[in-house]
Amino acid sequence: MADASRRSGRWNGLVLSAAILVALTVVIVLAARWVVEHTGGQGVSAPWGPECSAWVGEERFSLDRDQARRATTAAAVAVQGEDAPVEAPDTGDIPPQVLTVLAEGSPDEPGPSLTCRSTNDQGLEVQEELEPSGLTARAENLRDGMEGVFADLSLGGFLPGGYDTGHGDDSAHYEGRAIDIFYRPVSEDNRRAGWVMAHWLIAHAPDYDVAVIIFDDRIWSTFYPSLGWRVYEADPDNEILRHLDHVHVDVQRGADPSDAG
């Protein structure tokens, strides 16, 4: 009787283990499907892998943060030519095909070719006071950084005194934390130029406390850094809401010290 009970117990344990394994497999499959649907199957950066990854077709190249910074700056200089306000950095340790795809985009169509992980800086405090520009000091630092690498930018999304209407609910624009970089009209050339900026921003995200980047039906944020570029859902008939004509970037709001603990 005892032997039968032990055999029954072992059998029940095996059934339970099998059920758990099946359930985990289903969860993994569903999670993988979600990632593919929301990232296009590209742009995912595992939390234990390289800090940045670049894709040339189906081939993936690992980059450290410094390489990503230099590669995206070199791409920005390449597309601007003599108009670039900075010189191209040394990129001898970066595969030339990565530099080409960052500067020119995929031969088929432009799109995300680089993703990096970056998380919120928990040590940042909330910045509520606006500079004369209508930006917080953190956002103004980002603007200065962009203008130091890119010439003749068309910027918007902020104005002296700040915005209190005209953007979506809870928009970072209302807090002076967001900048729009315009690439108009919507065209393939402007789309490629927009991705040069978007890639530069993601590579430099920790340097400027970037929180969110949106462009060309894609979004990246420090809230889901390992998912890379995700599908950004908006009215399919609205080029502005889809961010086809501009790159949106906002900086981190910071934490209220009184909320700690």
C-alpha cells in the first residue's frame, strides 16, 4: 500500500512538472511573439548582452557605449559633410558596414539599425523651473548637445513660458522636457536623416538623461530598454501623430526626494 502511494506521488509530481514546463513554454512563445510584433523582430537588446547592438541586414554587431557614441557621431558628420560643426571621431575599431548603415540606412528602406540599453537615473531630482527658452536645464543641455553635432536643425515643441496646450495628455512638452526635431516634408531622404538623429540620441541617452525617443512609427524608452525600438501606435492617417515628420525626444523628469522611502 505504501509503495503504491509513493508511486502515485511520484507520478503526480511528474505530471505537475510537465504541466509547469508546458506553461513556461507557452509563456516564452507568447512573449517572443509579442516582441516580434512590437519590434518588427529586430532591435531587441537582452539585459545581459552588449550595451548596444547594430544590425546590417540579418547580421548583428555588438558595440559598447563608446563605440555607439562614436559611430553615430561619425554618421552625423558623414551625412552633413563640410557643414558638420564637429570632426568625425576615430572609428577604426568599428566595422565599416555598421558605419555605412548608420549613415545611409538599409538599402531597402530606412529604419532602426541601432539600439542601446539605458535606464532612468534614480539620482535625478525633478526640474520644474524653465529656462528663458521654455525648456528645463536638462532639456536645454540636450538641445545644446544636438546643436554641437548637427547644423541647421529645425527645432520645436518648446517656447518661452512653456506650452499648456496643443500636445497629448501628460505630454513632456508641458513640462519643458521635450524637443521635436523636424524633417519635413515626409520623404525617404528626410526619413533617413531622421534616423541618423534618432540613432545619435539613443547612443547618447545616458549623457543627456534621455527618457523617450519617438520617430517613424517607432518608440524607445528607458522604461523598456531591453525591448529596443517598439512599434508606436497612432492614427495611421496622421503623419504628425505617427512622428513621420519629426523626431520627438524628452529627458527624464527626475524623482521627488520626498517620495523616497
